[in-house]
Amino acid sequence: MKIINYEDKKSKELVKKILSRSTLENKAIQEKVDDIIKNVKERGDEAVFEYTEKFDSFKLDTKNILVSEEEKRAAYEAVDSDLVRVIVRSAERIRAFHEKQKLNTWLEPSKSGEMLGQLIRPLDRVGVYVPGGKAAYPSSVLMNVIPAEVAGVEDIVMVTPPSKDGSISPTTIVAADVAGVDKIYKVGGAQAVAALAFGTETIPKADKIVGPGNIFVALAKRSVYGYVNIDSVAGPSEILVLADESADPSFVAADLLSQAEHDEMASAVLITTDKTLAENVDKCVREMTEKLERKEIIEKSLENYGAIIIAKDMDEAIALSNAVAPEHMEVCTREPFEYLPKIKNAGAIFLGHYTPEPLGDYMAGPNHVLPTGGTARFFSPLSIDDYIKKSSILYFDKNSFTELSEDVIKFAEAEGLTAHANSIKVRKGK
């Protein structure tokens, strides 16, 4: 890995490079996505079936579009029982964490005769996108579905592309069942996003679409935003490790590599105050990379978006970290809680030498769907809030109305909205 001093202009160039990463600025693919969305919006199931046969080589129809109860039973038989146990345990921890995020409706009366409050209601229907192909990500299913289930969403549906024989990954089916998915549709790609956004004869329109996917899925989600809500348009994964001389170089190297293996666009950065640690981490990274299956991906990721930056002190290191606003931030220092008040921007903060990022991916409990590309400056992890809506509650009796009426009239007339003012005037004296 490149070792850079904080004062070197290369450190600032690296931050700029990390924040400007994007795989979504592709006009040709965007045009294809928009055509798919338009066709599904206009032709419904017919278009969905055609695109599924074209892209997934499976002839879809109304009879085979849903995962059946028989397929669910077969999935449990196919998945190793110990993995099922792990999925259940992970789900329990995720559910327990998100239960603590619940908000309550409130209504506060006052002596003047007014009552103000907030009404909390879950969304009616959420669509969860799950990637298909050879890789199966049951953890992603749990993280996207369980907060919706805890929030009280009545109808949670899943879409995922089928294989050529129409099958769905057994681990995906098991995770969906454990998490509380109501129906699984064998549809993927931009056509699945469009179907959830506008509804078809078979697939119901959702209020919100969540979940990761390839560039077609990401661009489709971006295009339908406004017709339906979405979680975010996620970018490449990233990790930033803040470490002092107390850190174990093999721990730090392993954690950097855990993100670099995602893809060539992933970013892995270490900021440390200790030059010896920097050199030892670099050595460990080289040694470990040689033994890892995704060596080529890791090497490209580290070459383009990886670095070790040496800062003069922790204040300087944290300032740089706040500028990056990383998706995952590890604080591998002797006293990690000491620095927590200074950390302003991070999707998830992993404190201490024994809190590696993969623990958060699978078993810890907090959501692993996190803001990327510097958006931790203004976005938050996926949570209960993503699956509820809030309505304001207002009640005024005659006395409390009268007490504010003249001020409302003055405000409305100052804005030239005389009909607003009249709405108040007609009530005065009655």
C-alpha cells in the first residue's frame, strides 16, 4: 500500500479521489434502464416476463413467478442446519437492536386549549431487492427486511432474479423466511424495480424500494425515486481505520482487506500516528493478499483507492477522517472511547481492537446498510425511520385560535396571501 504523510498533497488528492468515485454515470446504461422502466410501466407483466427471459434465460409466467411453500421447505433442507442456526441468531440480534429505535406517537395538550403532536405509522408495503447469481447474501436480506418488520410494515415483498432453471438461492429463501418476508417474486434487474415502483398485474406497487443491486438496479432505483421512495443509491464499499501504536498490524491489515475484496472500486485507508505500525501493516497486507482468493480485485482496489496516511497526532487524523466521512470507521487505539466525541462523520464506528468491521456485517446487530461516498456527512444507516412515516397533529379550540389569529393574519398579508388571511378572519368573532 502507498504510505503517505498527512502534509503531502497526495493525501488530499486521495480524499478527493475517494469522494468522487462513481459507477453510476453511464449514459448508455441509463438509456437502457429508462426504456425498461417505460415498458414495464406501460405493459406490466408482459414486459417483466419478456425481460426475465431475455436477461435471465427463464420463461416466467403468473404460475411460477412466486416462490412456493414447497420451494421454501426444500430450501431449509438444502441449507446446512448450522448455517440456519447462525442466520436465526443474527436475525435475533438485528431485531433486538432495531426494537430500540421504535418511535411512539405523541400528543401534547396545553393550558391554552391547543394540542400538538406527531402520528407515527408504518409504510403499507415495502419491496426488497436481493441480488441473484452465484453469490448469495443472506445477511443483506436480514438487514433490509427486519427493520421493516419491526416497524410494523404489513406487506414485505422481495424480488430477486431467478437462475436459468427458475430456482432461487436456498440461503436467500431461508433468510427471507426468518426475517419475515411475505412473498418472494422471481424477478430481478431494472424490470423488478420498475414493477415495484408502478405495480403490474401480478406484482403490487410498493411504497418504498430498498436493497442493493448492480448498476442497472441502482440506476433504476434512482430513476423511479419520486414515484416511490428508495433507501439510497449506494456506492462502492469503504473502510477507514484510525490506529495508534497499540494496534496489531495483522488485525488492521486483515480489516482493510475485508473491504478491498468487494470490488476494484472499494476503498481501504489507514490513518495512523505511528510510522512503524504503517510499515508493518503494509507488510502484512502484502503477505495476506497473496493467500486470498480475490487477490486481483484486492490489488486493483488498493492501487487505486487504498493508502496508509501518517498523521502527526490524533486530532489531525480525525480531521482527515471527518473529511472522508467513511462508510465503516474502525478506531483501533489504546483508548478508543476517548476519540468518539470528535468523530463527526461515519456510517458505523467500530471501537477497539476486537470490533472488526465484518462483525457488524453479520452478527453485531446494528444495520450494515450504510452511507457511502462521503454521504455519512448527511445520511444515516438504514433504520426503523426508513420504514415509517410521520404526520403532524394539530388541534386548536376557539380560545387558542383567537390568541394566534392576529399574528397569522399579519404573516399571511406580509406574504401577499390574502386568502390565507381571510381563512382566519372569517372565524374571528364567531
